[in-house]
Amino acid sequence: MNGLFEKLQYCPEEIHARNGLRAIVLLSGGMDSTVAMWWALLHYKNVDAVTVDYNQPHRMEVEYASKLADLTGTPLRTIHLDLPEDFWGLQNFLTRGQAGLMTGIAALDISHEGADIVHGILRTDAFGDVNRDHLDRLADILSHPEDIHPIGLATPLRAVADKQAAAALGFYYGAPFLSSWSCRHPADGKPCGECAQCQARKEVADGFEERFGISWDEVTRWQDVLGSPIHPVVRDELPEELYVLKEAFLQAGCMDYASPVWRYNAPDGTVRAASLIKEPAVLLNDSESRGGMHKAVTVSGWLGIGQYWEFVIFDDGKTAFTDEMPERTVVEEKLLSLIRNGG
Ligand SMILES: [Zn+2]
């Protein structure tokens, strides 16, 4: 994973998040919006998702949006739009005006507290209405003089070079993008392998290893356990300062603020924790052989670009943490605020 963000040509200034407190993710159930949702889950305390059932010929998409929301316990709203199936755009999958339409739908759910509406738009997407200036103007138009916090249109995937880089970012975040749905012409519940969307998926795998130094086979194995090499590792030995913190918080009854955490056997032989996963059974048939659910208290944050840290205290006394950790006071303050805010 070393140097991954350089290879992604990562430009965080392309994201344009303004609110930072609440995210409303436009979750289509496809690959890009899945990665965008994991970005939101790692950056916001409050995340909601919206999916639109617009009579798309590929019904599986709506189902997958629902599965991905259930997997993480994210509240999902499904909006039904009764679009005629013979619209040119629906048949040709060149749906103009999508960004504005979806933004308008998500905006209906925004109070004076504001929100960032999270789009899975790529840097390579070509319609004029996904231009960054247009999106910022759209966010401005939605504002009200009594707003306490702003409204933003956040585009996390514009921070990386293209669709393949978005997949690499998703791998880093642990987003199960291979469990998303793209195919427009499924047969017997399986992707056709022929349509433009199936082709785009194949292109994501082609040359992935040459570009990012991770084989597609390895990506698939991590995806099979809903895992990522950035997830914290369960360790018996922990540094003195983290040990003191753990003991203090266990004695203070911090498990009152615990939530379900997926502890799994990673392909690299480690046991890791994916704190965003609440219901692995939604996607994994034999989740028990790959790991199990535990109650845990989790705190996390970012040390810089691509330097995610996380500290997990399980109810059985085990701990998991990332290789890079901030100073003890930072972890302690996060744990205290978790307890103050009731989890
Ligand atoms: Zn297909």
C-alpha cells in the first residue's frame, strides 16, 4: 500500500465537502457509489443513503443498494420514480440531468443543519452538469439564509484519476465494490459479461497490478472477507500507553458504548477488525468460518493523506489497532468524547 495515494494521483481539493457533519450518499448499488459510500462512512459520524428506483431495466441494482446499506447499518431511503421505460436515456444508459435530479431528491431531506450530498462522480465523467463549478453553484442555490451549517456536493472519487483508481481507493477503504451491481442485462441473476457496464468492470481488473502493485487476485481475496489491509490488526501485545488506556476505559464501563464489529481472518494471515461491517451475513454465506461479530468500542481518525488510524477495544478484552497511531492523548480524547456523546 506504500505510495498508493501518489499512484491514485490523489487531489483531495477535488472533493469539495463543506458540511462535514452529515452525509447523504446517493447509493445506486454500483461500484462507484459503493466506494463513495465507504469514503463517507470513514469521514462522517452521520451517514444516510438514498437510492432511486426509476424503473431501471437492471432491477438488481436497487437490491444491491439495499444490501450494502444493511451491511453497514446505514439508513437507506428508496425513492420511486415512475419513469417510462421507453425514454431514450433509459434505454441507452446515457441519462442526462442525473446529477441535478439526484441532488434535488437528496436535498429534500436537508434541514438547516445542512449536509454534504455525496456523489460517486468520477474525474473522467463527461456530462457538463457534473463539472465541479456547476456542482458548487447547485449547492449554493440550495442554501437558505437561516442555515446553521452549509450544504455541499461532495465528490470523493474526483480526488483520484479514473475508475480503476476509484477501485484501488475502494480496496484501501475496504469497500466491497465487487459485491456491487453494474450489469444492465443480467440473465438468471448473473452479470451478462457483455454490456458496457460489464466491460467497464473487466477494464478495472486489466493492468491493475502493473499500476498499483496489487494483483487482482489479491483484491478479490480481501473482498471475499469484506476486508482491507488498512483495517486494524488484533494483537496480544500492545504498547504500554495503549494498555493503560484500555484498562482505564474497560474499568470505566466503556462497553456500555460498544457496537457490533466484524472480526475476520484476513488473507495475509492476520485477524483484523472492520468496524463499518455490522451484518456480514448480508453478503457472506459462510461468515462464521471467516470470522465473527463482536461488541467493541472503536475510535478512529486520519493522521494525513492516506494515513488512517483506528483503535478497537473488544468486549473479550482483545484490542486491535493500526500500524500508525496518533499520540495517546488523541486516542484518549476520542474515547472520552465517544462516552460523552453516548456512542
Ligand atoms: Zn452486463
